[in-house]
Amino acid sequence: MRDGEVLVFVEVRYRSTTRFGSPAETVDLRKQRRLAAAAGHYLQESPGVLPCRFDVVAINGQDRIEWLKNAFNAAFP
């Protein structure tokens, strides 16, 4: 998505219960690396590179929605 002049990559996570942790906690380092790799590929194939950020939208079974802007940073080669 775009937020003004920033390209935002959004990971949406849902958990029906927080018994084993929150939805946001499932975006661990391994998942962050996979998202960054996918974003890097997209940016290589897309003309006009914009500044970008990674957001996480975490939804739990109690209908709570949490939007974590700039949830993590990634370095691109």
C-alpha cells in the first residue's frame, strides 16, 4: 500500500486466541527476512523506487486490531 510518498509492505496476522502468544509475536526474525526478501524482489522489478517500511496488522480472536507501523527494519543489498 502507499502512505503518502512511502511504499508500505503490510503483513497481516490473525490468531483466534493469545494462548500461545500474540499475532504480532509470530512475525519473528525468520518471517521478517522472508518478507524483506519478497519486498527486495518487488523493488527490483518495479520502476521508481520509493522509500518503504514494514507494518504488521495483528488481529486476535477478541476482535482486537493492532496496527504496528514501522514494525521492523530491513536492509536491502
